[in-house]
Amino acid sequence: MKKLFLIGLALMILGCSYGGDKIQGYLDEPRTLFEDPVSVEHQQALDDLERVYLRKEITYAQYLEKKKRLEEDYVRDIRGRETMIGDNR
């Protein structure tokens, strides 16, 4: 029983040291544990596009076109993930 406990403890310590950066990131910013990385990347891309438009580097028509493409790509990614999840059930 003591061996099993020591092995479990060793694995836990090794696991924590191996993924320490990720764990520290979750401790520093706990809400990231529940965020969907695809959604976060999509929102960041939309924010970047909006900044470009607000700095008047692109026209409103270009902004709408690029935003539409981002939305279509996001929907395609989500559907692909849902398909993969459905196939693995």
C-alpha cells in the first residue's frame, strides 16, 4: 500500500512539473480553464479586424467581407468539431 501511495505521489509531482506552465497559467487566470480555445481565437481575430477598420486601414465593405469570412470559418470549425465528437460516440 505504501508503494502504491509513493508511486502515485511521484506521478503527481512529475505531472505537475511537466505541465507547470499550463497549471500556473490556470492559477493566474482561472477563467481560462473554462474557455474554448477556438472561440477565444475567433474573438481575437474579430477584435483585430475591428481595430484595423477603426484605424481606417480598410473600408467598411472590406471589413464586412473579412468579418463574414471569419464567421464562416468559425462555423466550419465548430461543425467539424461537432462531427468528430459525434463520430467518436
